[in-house]
Amino acid sequence: MTGGKTHGANVTPGAGPGRAGSVDGAPDGAGPDPGGLGGSGPAPVLPGSADVVVVGAGQAGLSVAWHLRRLGLAPGSDLVVVDRGPGAGGAWQHRWESLRLDTAHKVDDLPGMKELGLSFATADRSRAAREVVADYYGRYEQAFSLDVRRPVEVTGVQESGDGGFTVATDRGDIGTRVLVNAGGTWARPFRPYFAGAAGFRGLQVSTPDYRSAEDFRGLRVLVVGGGTSAVGFLRELEDVAAATVWATRRPVEFTDDPGAGVTAVRRADEAARAGRPLPSIVSGTGLPATPENLAAEARGLLVARPMFSSIEPDGVRWADGSFAPVDAIIWATGFRAELTHLAPLRLREPGGRVRVEEGRSLRHPRLFLAGFGPQASTIGANRAGRTVARQVVAALRAPVADPAPVG
Ligand SMILES: Cc1cc2nc3c(=O)[nH]c(=O)nc-3n(C[C@H](O)[C@H](O)[C@H](O)COP(=O)(O)OP(=O)(O)OC[C@H]3O[C@@H](n4cnc5c(N)ncnc54)[C@H](O)[C@@H]3O)c2cc1C
């Protein structure tokens, strides 16, 4: 078995946002600074108050900001968008270098992007997706003067007593009448619990920690998870790892059913409204039946096994009692929404779920969660922009209502 200098390290998303020395899961210095919008410029200045604060300048936050601007709010004064990342690009700026737009799912254009002559559909497939998206988002922010303030980390949100919020940041507080949280999920990768995981002697990484297939050269790699990221990792590792094995919770289906997306989003919408666990979109859509994926399935690379039952120091034990020796595990097992800074608002229902309808919190009439649950894709984030912005403007006009009772 190949040792490798990272072997034996149990890498967790410890380099996540808000922790010293890193931003959004990227190791120090690893994130690009696309569009020259980040880090080295003057420290961002924040107003003491604004009608609307948007937390996050990914697809969801930018889409909301664009619609709010069109509805008459002035970015920088009425509307303040903050982001803790060093540059434009939302979570995309932190994705691994080898990810290309055609190995990602499909990146939808932001509203108004066509006016700028930009479209992801025709963007350069030979460049890293993280560079392309960061470049396009950066140009978009500038063209529409969205005035994103970065790097600004929101550390906590409190009700201010007048129906609005006090948004605490590492650059000072902002009072706001309406809050739109569009913080995405990248900082909160989810790993299911497995007996024995802590005692595994090999390398364990979650999706945001993945940098390059080279880190796994010569290793026997287990990839866990049934989404596009898992498929991408397996395809990259094919000629680099000593062997790969794929485990998924549900059987994998490669399909090109055009109606599946709509049904999947509707099911996720219903779950979000009811505060039930959100089904992953891919569980409803299946994986894309591209010629590359079908060929990889035919040659045995993309053939998933059901989940193992436990993890042992040098591998995993399957339900039938057989053992697979493994040197590394990649957990591509999804994400949870980044809501830590909203904890003082006590949004969680008994059981831990957060109830949201059309992007609006069912607990607080002036709180919106854009890009949450069923909106967690670029197309969903665009939809969030339109529906959330309209509701935000209505909320600004409405008299202040009491928040729903907690408990
Ligand atoms: C590997 C991978 C590939 C994907 N590929 C696709 C794809 O091809 N097509 C697709 O439609 N979807 C894809 N997705 C889903 C993806 O999450 C969405 O497409 C989209 O990028 C999410 O946009 P967002 O604005 O909700 O979140 P993000 O892009 O994550 O933006 C959230 C922003 O909020 C900021 N933020 C968070 N918390 C704070 C805070 N406390 N203070 C200040 N700022 C904060 C972050 O810095 C970040 O910039 C993919 C996801 C993953 C993980």
C-alpha cells in the first residue's frame, strides 16, 4: 500500500470558513482571487443600517440583489450584500482545479447576464470552472454595480426589537429591516455516521477538501455518495488510484428524463414547507446519462455497491461480512445549509428542521433563505432571486408583524 505524505491524516472540514487562516473551506492561499475583486483591496466599509442585507454573493445572493436593484433598491445604501470570500464566485471559487463546466451538472446563467453578452452555455470548457464562474460573477457584479462588500463575515444575527435585525459582522454591526440569507452550503459538508470511522487509519476527505486526483495516486479509494461530485471523482481517479470502489445509499440510475427535475424540485419544495428532511435533487433526477457516464458504467467504473455496514482501521466491512481493504475514503455525501450565524433567531423546529416556503422563513416574516433546500442549484437560486426579491419589497411595505411563536 502506498503511504503518501497525507496518508494517515483524518482530514475533516476543519479549514472551513470563519476559522482562523482560511475562507470558505479553502486552505490558506489556495483560493483564486478572480476578477481582482478580493483580499488585497481596501478594507470594506459598511453602513450602520440598510433596508435589506443579503448574506452571500453566490448565485442566490447575486440573483436576489439583481432583482432588488431592478425593483428600485440602491445597492450600497438601501441594499447591502456582504460575502466573506476573498473574491467573486461564491462557493465556485473554492472548487477543485480539475472541475470543468462540462463535468459539473449545468450552471444556469444569472438573470440579466445575457445583456452582458455572457453565458455559461458558451463559456470556455477548457478553463477551470472556478475561474470561469468567478470571472463571470465578478463582471456581473461590476456591470450591475451590485457593490458587494468583501471580505465581510456575518458572525451572528439578532432580532432588533423593531421587527428587523442587527447583523453582527467582523467589520461592525448593520441594522436592517429585512435579512436575506444566501450563505449556501459549501462550508457544511455532511458525513453520515459510521461505526469505526474515527479509527480508520487511511485518509478521509469530504468534497470541499478534494484538491486533485494526484493526492490519491496508488491508493485504493472508496468514494461514498450518489451525486455528480462522486461520479466526477471516480472518473478522475480511474487511471491514478490503484483501485476504486463506489458505495451509495440508493441504487444509482443514469437517466435523461427531462421531467424528472421538475418532480424532484416539487418534492423538495414540499419537504421544505413541512420542515421535513430535504431529499437530494439527484435522488429524484438520477444522474445524467451522458455517453461518458454510460461508457464508464459499462466498463465497471461507475457501478455502485450498497453502503458498507462499518469502517475498520484498514478498510470497510460490507453487510454480507466481506471486507474491502481501503487506503482512502472520499465522502461526497452532500451538504447542509450554512445557518450557524442565524442560531440566535431560533429557527429550528423540534427535530431540528427549518421551515421555509418560497424562500421565506415560516418563523420570521422578514427573514428569507435564498438558495435553501430545493433552491440549492443555480437554476433554483435564480428562481429564489425572483420570488424572494418580490416578497422582500412587499415586506418592506408591510407593517411590522410579530414573529411566529417559538416552540
Ligand atoms: C461540487 C459541486 C458542484 C456543483 N455543481 C453544480 C452545477 O453544475 N450546477 C448547479 O446548478 N449547481 C451545482 N452545485 C450546487 C451549487 O451549490 C449551486 O449551484 C450554487 O453555486 C449555490 O449557490 P449559492 O449562492 O446558494 O451558494 P454559494 O455559491 O455557496 O454562495 C454562498 C456565499 O455565501 C457566503 N457566506 C456564507 N456564510 C457567510 C457568512 N456567515 N458571512 C458572509 N458570507 C457568507 C460564502 O462566502 C459564499 O460566497 C454544485 C455544488 C457542489 C458542491
